[in-house]
Amino acid sequence: MANPNIVNVTSIYGNTAYVIPASTAVSVAWTHNGATSLTGLTPAAGTVNRVTSIVVSNVTGTAATTTVAIANNATYGSGIPYHIAYQISVPANASVIVTDKTSSFYVTENQSVGVISGTSSALNYTATFEAIT
């Protein structure tokens, strides 16, 4: 079941996913090389995830760029990217809220969310989501 009916919800579990990409993208285009999946955001069968926030924190003294996208394939990097944030500059020692509860979105089992950092190991990504079955 790729997209369960959430009118008859059995359970809603709050979760947090996080990643620190150790490499940068090969180019600004969506590529498998350099793209890092936000582990946990692709739901299990019969589940839909409601992503309620994505926060990007720059832990270095230099600005770094971030790209966040949802893809139309569960295997991150093999689908078409639909950018939520594209090459946004995250200032040194600062955080950027890419999405929050007012702009939340759903991820089904045939989709994935991924990130690309402009600087290796500079950005920490934290996402909160609800797994709905």
C-alpha cells in the first residue's frame, strides 16, 4: 500500500531523524554522488510520514549552502528531485528552518527526502516527523 488512508489512523508516533553529510555534491544538479538521505523519512509499508520540521545548523565559522528535496522514488538519488530548499546559504554558526509545522508535508513509501551540503561536514540536519499508520 503506497499511500494509506489517514482518516482511520491506528497510530501516530513522533520521531526525529538526523544526518551530517561528510561529502559535498559533485555538482548543483541532483546526483546520486554527494546526495545524502535523511534516514527514517522514507516510511515503512502501510505508513505515511508527516514531516513537521527540518532544521539545518552550520557548525563551522564559514557560510555553507544547503539543498533539501523530496524525490519521487524510495531510493534517494534515483528519482526526480522536487526542491524544498535549493542552495540556501546557512550563515556561520547559525541555523536555518527549512520547513516547520506551518509548511509540513507528507512522505509516502515511494518517496524519499535528501540533502546536499555545499561544504563537507559543515551542516547538521535534524528533521522531526510523525509516522502515521
